[in-house]
Amino acid sequence: MMLLAWAASSSRRTMNGRLIIGALALQLIFGWLVFRSAGGRDVFLRVNDGVNTVMAAAMAGPRFVLGKLAEGEALHKAGLGPFILLTQGLPTIIVFSSLIAVLYYLGIMSALLRGFAWLFSRTLRVSGAESLCAAANIFVGIESTMAVRPYLSAMTRSELCAVLAAGMATVASNVLALYVGALQEVFPNIAGHMVSASFLSAPAAILMAKIICPETDSPLTLGLNVPPAYEQEGGVFEAIINGAEAGLKMMLGIAALLVAIVGLLAICDAALIAAGGVLNEWTGWRMDWRLTSLLAYPFYPLAVLMGVPASTAPTAAAGTPDEAWLVARLLAQRLIATEVPSYFDLAEMLRQAGPAISPRTAVIAAYALCGFAHLPSLAIFAGGVAALVPERKRDLALVGWRSLAAATLACLMTGCIAGVFAADTPAVLGVGHSR
């Protein structure tokens, strides 16, 4: 993955060896702690249980407002009703957005950001501003750019690339609940793995961004610890209100984006299938012309590089796609349709009566999909930063596609780390596992 980033680098002779070694070491150490260390494994399970407990409690608000529309998840799991994403998955975003806002007000979030920013700055030898932004992206989404707003105008192109890549390679903590809800039934330990993936992806994003767009200038905040910039609310209740409003905007934005993109993708697939059907008839091919299937071809070798098996499992039926192809399709789908449909499709793969993928492959896919590395986010993040510093629009346009490539490779590298340490047993999913 790093070699691919180097091949796409804007300056192949300018590599930061300390950053490469430090970022890789951070990821390997954290991966070992989560998957192989007895103490780390215990902490992982406690975090998983804690997130699940908070999620279960957070559903009290949606149930109070939406009634049985929010309670339908239990019916769905019992096979008695459909799962409604708008009322049973997305409302948790509002609750978690308010929770994050309260943690900011109490100073807890600021302390966490400063701690991680210090770790990244010292270990990776990058500027304080990009370290702070990467740390913020572990917990929040596009709002992370607000934490470094005073420094955006003076950032180098390399720093801007790192800021965008960190935003797209990670996910906001308020949407983690959505992914957990999609997979928890078939992947009981998914909450802990999502938290783990968030921590792994931050240094991976800096690493890939600095390989693809190396630093050739002198960052203003290099070697400095910069405090997060944010507006302090007047009280806890104001923080709850602001967080709820931001969460509602995000929830409706995600819903609208999914409606538009999934609908447009279906229209595109219909056109491609119609045109491809004619070619299949003329040539005798049996090719799947859907856009996600076409884009899966370049992702297939990347899935194999992550460690996903490239041959059909012995128990699989004849003609069943191999695991690498299934994961490649999920990655292709994430690139154009966001990670939400990909996580629901991953859940369906595990829900099948002879699962289409092994537990280890499911873990690799869950880690690799944990990021906003898709085309809609490129527009959102680049547009969001451009709105804050309109004088840097040209630079943002120049590094935008590089940052998406860096974010994609960072997510795949996170999948690699999971694949190195994850065992191919049901216990890694939390199925049949006991403390």
C-alpha cells in the first residue's frame, strides 16, 4: 500500500523516514494490543460493552419520539418486520452529536484531542496543526477543520492534503453507532472494532498523505502544540441544543445523500446493463455491467493485498465469487455510494446460512470500510475547507484527488493491520466468545 502511494507521489525523492516508521509502528503496536495482548483484549471487550450500553440507552430518545417506528429493529431481527434506516439507525446520530458537544463543553474532548495531537506530533514529526486535525477526526467529522481554523490559511499544500485525507480516512464517532447497528446482530464485537479502526486510521491517513504529497515547505506550527479552536457554549443545555441541531443536519444530509446516490446509481446501472447486454449477446460474454462490479476490478488486487483470500472457499457452491471479489465490490460501492450501503451488504454476507465470507475477512472488510473515503466526502470536505479559507481554493483543488487516494489507501492499510493480527475464528466476531 505504501509502495502504491509512493508511485503516485508528487515528490518521490522527498520521503520522511521517521514518519513512515513511526506511523507504521503505532499501527502495529495498537493492532497487537487489540488482537493479541491479553490486557489489550480485555480493554477492547470493555470498550465494546461500553459502546453497546451507551447505544442501547441512546435509543430511548428515538423510541420516545418515534414509538414503534424506532422499536422495529427488534421485529426486524425476529424476521417480523423491515429495518427502517431513517427511524431505526440514523436518529442515534442526533444523540451522539449532543454527547460529543457536552464532552467538548466539559473539556473532556479537548483534553483527548491535545493528548492524541501530542502523540502524533512527537512520534511522526508533523506540524501541530495537522496533528490536531488528525486527532480531532478520531472523534468528529467535518467539524474537525474548525479545530484548526486559525491555521488553515497558512498551511502548506502538504498540510492541506493531510487535513483532507485525515477527514476522509476516518469516521465521526456519531455515525459509528449507525455502523454498529447495521452489524451488531451478526458481528457482536463490531463496536470495539469500529473504535479500534478509528484510532488506526488517523496515523495511516497522515502516513499516506505525506507519502503522496510530501512536505517540501516549512509548516508554521512544526514542532508546536496548538490548542483546539472552538466556540465555548454558555452552558450544558446550550451544548445539547447545538449538538442536536448539528446531528439533525447530519442525519438529514446522510438520508438525502443516500436517496440521491442510490437512486442515481440504480439509473446508471440500468443504462449500463442495457448497453452491456447487447455486448454480451454479440460476444458471448457473461459480464456484470453494474458500476460497482466494473469498479471492483481495480479494487480486486487491493483486496488481495489486504490479505483477503482470492480463491473460493471449499464449502462454497460452484460459481460463488471468491472473498476478494466480494470485498472488492464493497470497496467499490463505498467509493461512489458511501460506506453505509457497504456495511449493510457486509451484514447480509454474514447473515447468510453458510456465510459468504470468513470471520477474518469480515474483520478486514469492516476495518477497510471504516472511513469517509468516497467521492461525496471529497466534495464535502474540500468544499467545507474552501468555505473557511476561500483564498486556498486553488491549492485545495490541486491536492483534492491526491487526498482521496491517500484516504483510500489509509483505509486499506487499516484493513491490512487488522488482517495481520485477526484470527479466522468466530471468536473474532464475538460469536461464541467468552471473557
